[in-house]
Amino acid sequence: MQIRKYTALLSAALMTLSAVRAQQFQLLGHIDGQQNGYVHLYYRDANGGNVSDSTDLKNGDFVFTGNIPGPVMAYFTGNIASTSMDDPNSTSFFLEPATIYFRGKAGDLKNAVIKGSKTQKEYETLNKELSPVLEEMKPLDSQYAIANKAYMDAVKSKKDEAVLTALKEKAAAVHDAFEPFQQKIATISYRYFITHPDSYVTAFQLRFYTGSLPVDSLQMFYDNMGGPVRQSVYGKEIAGEIKKLRAGSPGSVAANFTATDINGKVINLSDFKGKYVILDFWASWCIPCRHSNPHMIALYKKYHDKGLEIIGISDDDNHKDAWEKAVEKDGVGIWHNVLRGFDEQKNRQGIQNDRDISEKYGIHSLPTKILIDKNGVIIGRYDHGTDEETATMNSQLATAFK
């Protein structure tokens, strides 16, 4: 997002071009129980950038205007210190090029009434279908929040590694219990995608399944969407994710990358041509990743002398100390270990990061393991952490090294 740094002439030219796509919205609102102060609105603009806007309340009334490319999700809050979706004094809803009316109560904006947005009504329809499942999940939500807080408090108190590991395992066990509920939510969402192909809600929600749906299923949902929805900011995101997933799926030539390993040695994936390579995407904080390490060590010891290499690619760019400790503790320093190359600043600004290995392979969940053959072609992708996937990978390696 460097447009602001260009000359005024270039900025004006870009604004003229984007204005073709831009459409104006007006948000008129009132908050009961709050006469003054500031409210804040966050959304995507016509250029795909993130807008952070604020205005003051006058006798509880407020007005926002802006340009958007079409229906976009907005986040609204009366508390600038928080961007948490759990904050009761905040809510999210769909803006669209229209006059939209907002009426809420201070401290209970989750239940604000939104009128004037067709897309918001469609979003509320989906949420109504999901609400019984979400209600059923609430006790588990509370358990997970308690377990997670206990772990974070222990980190702040600098408890020893054994205590932290036990608390992390406990939180992970609670998290695993969400799976049946997530399956119910997915089933309802998939049905909505099929029955509402022309809704921008479909494109918005489908983005959350790019890491769990097979790429062909994701492509099917995308192809089924109407043209304007595919051209929306969310539709374009999905198209981009499909491209990355295909690049990291069987049949594609593995994207080359260069990285410096944990010992300071520069490695290139292309250097390993002629060998089988497993790219193991993991993180020090990922419990399933750590649990899979003994199996990976066994595979490495069994097949390394026959031509197997493993490159551990960690999502710990912001936690290098934790990464180094995990590599040592788990004994995975016997193979190459690198960081994925994540750049938080570029990510926030929407700037492409060619150093990010995970982006090259469309990695959305950890652990993910990608098997590459001697010719540099991907022959396996294992990103669900199931016993069936492990058995398939074992079988492929056994066949390769007969």
C-alpha cells in the first residue's frame, strides 16, 4: 500500500481509475445510552485496502460515508482499544453501496439492528441457521477460554517448560472437541453456498474453508458463484487461494525457494533434485505438529540413506527462541529447519511477500506435509492430520524406496 508515497499526479490518476469501480455508501446510526464519544468503522475500500475511520457521536447519532467496490464486511466498535469480535460493544455487518441504518444499545452492539443492506439480511439468514450449533458450543467455548487463559497466565509467570507443555496439551484437547461442531457448521455453510451462489455472503464465508476443502470442491463452489460475486474482493481472494493450493498440490512442480536454515546455511529446494523431499510445515506452538515429530524422525532414519530429505518449515518467524528450543527438544535438528519467511508488516498492508514459503504452497493449516519426488513434482499433500493420511504417506514412501 505505497500509493500515498507516490506523487500527487500518480495518486490522482489511480483514484480516477479506481473510481470506476468505487460506489458510495452512507451509514446512518444511533446508539441508545451513549450521547457522545467516538465510534469506529473498519472496512475494505474500492482499492482493496483496509480503511480505519472514526466519527463523534452527537446526541447518540453518527454518520459514516465512504467508497467501496460492492458489499464488504465491516467491523464497528465504540471501543478503539479493542478489535475483538467478542467485545460486546462491537459488531460486524455488511456494508454495501446504499444508505444503511444502524440502531444499537451501548454495551450491547452485538444485537444492533441493521437495515438497508440486502447482503446483511442474507448474512442474518445464514447466522440464524448456524445459531443452534453456536449455542450448543458455548460451554465448550468457555472451557477453551479458561484453558487458554491458564496457559497464557503461566507464560506471563514464566512457569517451567513442563508446566507450560501440560497446560498447552490441555487447551489443545479442549480445542479438538470442537471438531463435531465444526462439521455441523460446515454442512450448513456448504448447503448455503449451493443454494445462494449469487450472494456475496457465500464468497465471504467460503474463504474460511480454503484450508479444509479439497481444492476441486473449492473450485466447484467458486465456479458456481455468479460473475459479480467472483469479481468481488472476496471472490478474488478465493481465486488467489485456489491458485496457491493448486501450486502446492499433487501434479504441480514444487515452487523453488531459498532460505537460511537454523545453522546459518543457505539452502535452495532445487538443490535437492534427484531425491525425495518432505516439506514439513509446522510450528513450536502447534501440538499436533509436535506429536507428529517422532513419526517423522522414524521415517527420516528409515529412508534418509536411500534418498529422503526433510525440510522443516516453521511458522515461528516471530518466536525464534521457541522455534530453536522446539527443534532441540524434539530432536528434529537432524534435518534442515527454516522459517517460513512471514513478514507481519507486509501481510497487514497486503503486499506480496515472495520470501513466504507457506504462501507459495497455499498452507492454511498446521501440520501440513508435502511430498516431492525426484523430479521436483509434488506427489502428496497431507494437511488434515488424520491416521488415513499418515498411512497414505507411509505407503507412498515404501513404494518409492522399494
